[in-house]
Amino acid sequence: MEAGYQELARAGERGVAINALAARLGVTKGSFYWHFKDRGELLRALLDRWAHERTDEVLGLALGSTDDPRERLRRIQALGREIAPIDRAMRLWAQHDPAAEEAVRHADRGLLGHIAACLEDLGFGAEDARLRALLMLRSWVGGYLIPSGGASEGTDPGDRMMEILLGR
């Protein structure tokens, strides 16, 4: 699965090929078929894991043991940067595949719910929290599509952007 995600991030879903994965892992194609019936089953497993397990893993790591909603938001933002290559690949895949689109929507619903809950904990009303959560997610996702740089070359504007989005 991890090799499949790495290949997906590197080459997109069309680049996830049994021969390439077997060669990369140093195993036979028969070994691959021991785990997955065919390429389609692997792709479905990648989508299912992304929609459920990966999202839960990311949120579990992000939220950890802190009750501080600002810290939880910072952790979600930081982990979002770590998973950006695979997230980007999943979102590109979702542009032309309904199953991938549903996996991304499912993952986003969970993430938006957690972000909105953090914002409500910070005192925002439910509707305002929902809209701000959507703005945050869109800015984070857009962050890997826009070349770095900006106001001060070499500085990450993420913390300042979050403060602006948390402003009243």
C-alpha cells in the first residue's frame, strides 16, 4: 500500500502499475497478486484507505493529546504539508474518477468537521466556523499548487495566514 501511495504521488494514478511496483519492491508480479487480485483492486484499496484510515491517522496525529484548538489547527496544517504530494495526486485523480472524487469528499468532510470544531472551541459560531474551515482547507490545499515565495522569500506564511483566518 505504501509503495502504491508513493507511486501515486510520484506519477499519478495512471503511473500506479503492477510491473513498476513489483520492480520497485524487488518482488515478483506473483507476489503482488498474492495481495491484490488486480490493479483495480489495488486502486480501490488506495482510495478506501485514503478516505478512511489515512484521514483518521492524520487527524489522530494532529489532534494528539492537546486540548488547545489553536495547537490542533497548527498540527493539522503541518501534517497537511507533509501529505501534500499524495493529497495533490488524490485530488487530481478525483478530477476524472467518481470513486476518487468520493474518497476525497469523504476525507474532506472529516477534516472540515475537525477544523470547524476547533474554530467553535475558539468562540466562532457554527456557520462562521464552517466557512472559515472551508477557507482554511482551500488555502492549505492551494498552498502546494502555488509556488513558494511571496512577501518575504524563504519565509513560510502559514502561521500568519492562520492568524488572519482566526481574526475577528
